Amino acid sequence: MNLGGFKNREMLVDLSAGVVDYRPINEELARTYIGGRGLGVKYVYDNGAQVEPFSEDNILCLMTGPVTGSRSSMSGRLCMVTKSPLTGTVTDSHMGGWSAARLKWSGIDNVIFKGASDKPVYLYIENGQGELRDASELWGQGTRATVKAMQDRYGKEDLSVICIGQAGENLVRYAGFMNEHDRAAGRGGTGAVAGSKKLKAIVIKAAQKGNMPQPAQDEEYKKANQKALKAIMEGGLTAPKKGGLSVYGTNVLTSIINEVGALPTMNSKFTHWDGAEGHSGETVNATLLVADNTCHACPVACKKEVEVKEGKYKTRVESFEYESGWALGANCGVSDAAPISYLINMCNEHGMDTIELGNTLSCMMEAYERGLTEEKVDWGDADRMIELTEMMVFRKGVGDILAEGTARAAKAFGDENLAMCVKGQAIPAYDPRGIQGIGLGYATSNRGACHLRGYTVASEIAGIPMPTDRLVPEGKGELLKVFQDLLAFSDSMNICKFSSFSENAEHYAEQYSTMTGVEVTADDVMKIGERIYNLERHYNNLAGFDKREDDHLPKRFTDEPASGNSAGHVSRMDVMLDEYYQVRGWVDGVVPQEKLKELKIV
């Protein structure tokens, strides 16, 4: 392989046979799909769209990109790709910290798991070699105990531990992975797939010194990296200690989104809530903040570690994110940041997605309010939420239903319209009635409702890269496609999405070109991103998501008007979806053969 940035070594782990093997990376595939998300999706696609997520046939891919672990800013992301047990779609979930960098420094680009072990195991990686080791003593342990056990065994220095908790072991469909810094690969149920395979952890021992990926054009790469870093340092959101993302973390958005009337409240019955101030970035920073943490090669430091120092919610956790605070806060009618912090800590300890958890709880709260369940849980009852969360993790009582996720829980309660979901995955913290483009993004996301596939909020709220009217549906199809394609490329380079608040396609093109030695332009970046997005959609088409109805929003968003400063508005999917399909060249959500051929997918 002649591409810079790669170690050109993939680890193939057959959990059924207990065998670890290796192969070089196919250079043509790496040029076509870059790495990270793109190459991982290609592997999952080649494995077949008809596999059952919990079967031995499903694969789980841990992927880095060509700049992972390098001097490129925000290059510490690890991507996990599989078929989701929550949605049945292809899914990818990303983790920050140092895990991805250490995997690359260990001499390994990617790890692909197949099969299933008959006993709990973990994978130990060092010096380009991997070995499956017995994890029987770790099975049943939370993520923190698992991390500590591995640190006691191998030492804390230069060690990353990526593991599942009891939620993954018990196949909670929205279980994720956690690492030693409480960074999560949360969405889509990747941790549940690991649990079905009896895979408890991936443990990586590797130092940076002498092991960073080498650029093909060193001097040119330094210039490209400095140019990108300058954009980040001067960015309105990303500037260290100045930009809102750096000062308040992602929770800077709570007050902003609430003010415009786009904060989904109490299972999205409302879009504005006075109680949101209690868990806003300003309040949390003033009352609970104890540390500003960061990831490999990142100057922004958006992670906000908080501590509740006394009382029944006493806890310390990283990080109090906007999505987590909203899901377990306004979405459930909880204003106090202390119990929210406690619930976030529970999710980190047990390894589960805070967003899906909060939506599942709010769904049940509305079901109880409407008399659809006798299981009592009132809006704002944090103590009952804590009790129910524990029941979900261990699938006890009604927790067994809630562990199936919001969509399945709503169906069990007798009204599917209670679930604020798309393709089986619950929405994040932006109401599509008050931000039109993000609603289209939820509907057309290839991994179910998601803001990270195409973050039109950047334009509709922050004016990045240019302002658009958040309440106007026209033009949002074209806007969304640009965001979706750009972020598909950055996810495949494995650069943090927050880089896109300051960097653009030209920055990505220059860093990729000088690192790998493959010259690409900004236009190439967008075309490659389009190829990746269409490959995902084609996979989903083959998996049974082949109708226009699959790209829909819950009726609440299209039929019930918003409140607050978005009062009277509904999501105009009728306008946006037609425009989006036209821009994409799709037919009612299906990628036609001519588009697949045009993008060299088939």
C-alpha cells in the first residue's frame, strides 16, 4: 500500500474460532471510501444486508481514518460500524478520547470482529499483535470496574480500555461502548452487538512516541494542518476559552435552542420550557463544573466534567452534554442538573445511550399520563427514572420492555405515535417544527433519527457557513445534502464533527491529500461523501427500507403546532422531502441503479 497515514494492517478477529488474523488494507477501497465510517460501511455492506444484528453473521468494525492519531487537530475519533439491533439499518457510532489514536499507534488501522464467542473474552492489542483473553471475571461488571481491572493488570500509562457494561451484556438495544475517559460510542446499539458476541472489551497498549502516522508530503502536511488549526483557533464556536463550544461545551445550546422554541419538552409536547434554565450550560458551569477535558490533538476542550458533591445524587461524571442534559432533563420534565448528572453517570457506568434512554422514559411518562400503563412515572420524577433505568439495564419487570428502545416500548404501550423516532431510533435535542432542516435530516438519516448525519442547525441557528431561515422549508433539501456529504467525508477521515464549525471541504482536502499523497479537491471531498451516503442508503434499501414512508417524522411534528418562539409552526416535510429526493436523484427514497453506477458503488 502506497498511502501515507495508514499502518496498512487490519486485524480480523473470529470470535467463534478464537482466532486473530491480519491482512493489508485494499488500497483501491481506501481511495474510494477513505477509512473510518466510509470503509467500515463498505465492509458491512459486503457482509450482506440481510444478516440479523444479534447473529454470528453480523460483523462489528472498529475503524480509524488516514489522519487518526496524527498532528491533525481533532483527529482522535474511533468509528464503530455494524448492523443496528435498534433500527435494522447500517449504523456507525463514534468515540473520542485517545482510544483511536492508541489503536493506530499500536500498528493497527482497523479491527473487524465476526462470529460469537461461547464465553466472555476481551481483545488485547500491543505492538501490532492481538490476542483474545478470558473475560469471565469481568462479565457482569460495569464499565468503571472493567477499566480499573485492566489498568491494574496492564498499568494506566499508554493504555486505552474500550468496553461494554451490563447493558450491552443484557442486549439492551441501545447499549454502547465506553472508554477510560467516559467517552461513548452511544447510538445504534453497538454495545449490544458486542454483548451478543460475548466481547467485553478491547484493550490497547501503545505509546505515541515514534508511532504517529507518517504523512506522504511532510512539509505540505504541516502547512495544511496549521491552516486548519488557525481556522479552529479563530472560530466563533471553537476558539479555545473563547468560543461557546469551548467555554460551555455542547450544553451551550440549551438556552439558545430553548429561546428559539425548538427544545423538545415532555416527549415533544412543547418546544419551550422555563425549567430548562436549571440544566443549561450557564447553570451547570456555575454550579457543578470541575474540569475542562479534551481528546487527542484537540484545542477546543468541549468536555465538561461535573460533580454533585453531596446529597442523594452525589456523583462525578464526564461529560454533561447538551443531548444528555436535554434527554434526561427537559424531555422528561426534570429541571435540576444534579439528578440529570446522576442519570448520565448511570448510563456511562452501565454503557447505554442517554438519548434513547431519555426518550424511552418520556414515552412511558406520556403513556402513564394517558392511562396506557399502570406503571407509575410522573413528569419530573427523577427518583423513579433512576429506578426504571436500573430495571432496564438488568431487564427486570417493565424494564424488559423499555430495554427494547422507544419505538418498541410505545408499541407495547399501545400507541406507536408516542415514539418520537425515525426508523426505530429516537430523536435528539432539536425540535423539527422550530428548525425545519433538521427535521428533514432526521427523516433521511441512514442510521435513524440523528442530528450528526447532517447538522443543518449550524446554518439555521449559528449561521455557519451561511445563515438560512430556520422556519422556511424551501431550500433545505439542497442545504441538507451538502451537510450530509461533507460530514460523511469527515467521519471517514475520522476528524471530529465539531471541526466543521471552522473547517470546510478545502481544509479536509488539503489535510487528506498531504497525509495520503492522493490529491483530492474540495469537489472530490463532496463527491466521495456523496458516494458514502448513497452506499449507506443502498444498504438500507436492501435491508427493507425501500419506501417513501420510511423517511417520515412522527405525526406530532407534522400535525401539532410548536410553542414558544416557534408557535404555530409544524414540520413541512411535504415540501422538503420532494426537494431532497430531487437533489439526491433518488426515487421515493431508493437509490436507482444509474446513481449507483455514477458514484461507482456498483
